Amino acid sequence: MKIGLVAGESSGDVLGAGLIRAIKNRYPAAIFEGVAGPLMLAAGCEQWEPAESLAVFGLVEPLAHLPRLLRLRRGLVARWRSSPPDVFVGIDAPDFNLGLEKKLRASGIKTVHYVSPSIWAWRPGRIKTVKAAADRVLCILPFEKALYDAENVDARFVGHPRADSIPTSVDMAATRTALGLTADEVIAVLPGSRASEVKMLGETLVAAAAIIARSRDSVQFITPVATPALRPAIEAHIASAGLAESFVLLDGDAERAMIAADVVLLASGTAALESALLTKPTVAAYRVGRITYAIVVGLKLVKLSHVTLPNLLTETPLVPEFIQGEAKPEGIARAVIDLLDDPDRRQIIRDRFARLRGELAHNTDQCAADAVIELANQ
């Protein structure tokens, strides 16, 4: 069995590696090839191109990379047409993968799109693009399957991989001790994993931390620095706010930082779901470039009142959100302080997030592998 794969950025690399391992459990001699990250490479995928080649973001920003990406896609199509895989799996990266899948499918190659685009949030018309491109869609959020069922698209809910891997029992006190945290209250501050996110929100979140610090008798902040390149900017924001003695910086290790926290303050994104799966009361902020935001608003591309993922998965929103112009230190700080002052509210949030974790944990790698193998063998 030969599987073609294209993954974009680190989250796709994690999914791809898990998929490879699960398929190999049933087909040890299976061949995997394509665009892969380091985890997929370690799992046994032949890397034609590194996954970070696809890591471009926004509406305007990718335009500079378009010629290179189109050349890459043409090269992949030609290579797989000459030596077809039993099935091709495009992992996330919809702007790249859906076009690739459509061309491969037209050549008679079976195609899977792993991780639905956010059709429920913006550009809902993309469901027709998905329908034309993919023989099967693997959804990691439970409400997505119904959207595809309504359009007669073969879709499978495979669960969210982070819900499988995240610890279900944590020791906050021991984690704080190990990290050298001694304050009565701890706030995890996650300004994002990309330079653009830290540039947009880092100063704002640190300014909110300064307001929080002035309101508390004993509080510390802990920030996991996603990559070494981000550390100078984060340290500069902290020093400018006069909080160098109140912050502990980690090299990565976002999970431990959140485990140690009473409340998590973060840039809305995948970290928000991880925080919820760790059952942590959370406050989120979100800000993009002004041109991108103007396009999104002007073309009415977004149809949701909430952008933070946990708020889309619970009956009522539990994560206060501060979007674009509303992402100001005073309001953000007030939301964190309100949670610190209301232990009963924090417990309600923890209980609901614990149930959410159970709703999303479905042994994702194995479910995805079963769906891919089934299609390959049809």
C-alpha cells in the first residue's frame, strides 16, 4: 500500500505522524511519501518537501509565495500521476491541498482531506470546493459531519487528537513547585507561537498582566516561549511593563505552563482548545492585520459571533473573547480578575471542559487510519 501525504505546519505534522504509525500497525510495509514535517519523517515518510514550505498565513500575506506554491503543486501532481498512490491524504492546509486533491482525483486517485476547513466559520461556499476535491473528509470537530452529510459528502468524525493525548489528571501544586512558582495565584500568558501574533498581541497581553498585578497581593505570570526567535520580543514587552520579576519564561512547554495556572490568558487559536482540554478557565484575545481584517469584514466572510474554538463546542460560551479593536488591556485584565475572584465560576468551567474532553477523545489516529485504509481498499 502506498499513501501520498501533504501536511502543512506543525499541527499537520502531528496528525500525519499519528496516521502513519496507525496504518503501519496494520500494514507494516506501507509506503508513505510527500510533503512532510520532522515527526512524519521520523514515523517513516519519504520527505519530498518539508512541511514548513506551506506555512504561510493570512489573506494577503501568501501572495508573495504563490508562484513557488503553484510550482510545488504542479510538481506533486506530475509525480503522483506518473506513480499513483493507493490514496492521497491532504492534511489541513486547505488552500494548497484542495486544489491538489481535485487534480489528483480527476486523474483517478482516491483522495482524503484530513481536517475540515472552517466552513462553519467563514467562506461556507468552500464546502463545494471540498466536495469536488475529496472522496472522503475526516473531521476533528463533532458538528462538522452534519454539514457534509447535508451536501452528500462522505465525512467521518474521527475525534480531536489532542483530546486523546492530553493528561486527564494533573498536579497543579507539584507543577508549580517544579517551575519555581511561589505566588498564591498564577496566570499563564500565551501571546502566540508566531512572530506575527506576538507582534499583534504581545504588548497588549503584558499590559493586561500589569493591571492584574496591581490588583493582586501575590500573583505570578508564566509564559511558554514557542521558539527561541520569539524570546527577545517577549522579554522586551515584559521589561517595558516593569514585570521582569513577576514573569517566568519557559522554552516551549505550553502544557506545563497551563497546568500550573489558575487562569490562562492567550492569543485565540489552537492553544485555546488545549487550555479547555486541560479544564482551565481561559480568556482569549484575537487580532489580525488591518488589511486582512478589513477584507474579512468588508466581504462579510465571517458568520460567527465567536471565534475561540471552545466557545463553539459548548452550549454557552465560557471563554471571554476580545477581538481586534476590543483587544485592549483594561477589558482583558478585568475578565481575568473576575475569574480569579469567582472560584465557583471557575469550577463550573472546569467541569464543562472536562466533559468536552470526553466528547472529543475518540482515538483519532486509529479512526483516521481505518477511514483511509477502507477507502484505499475499495
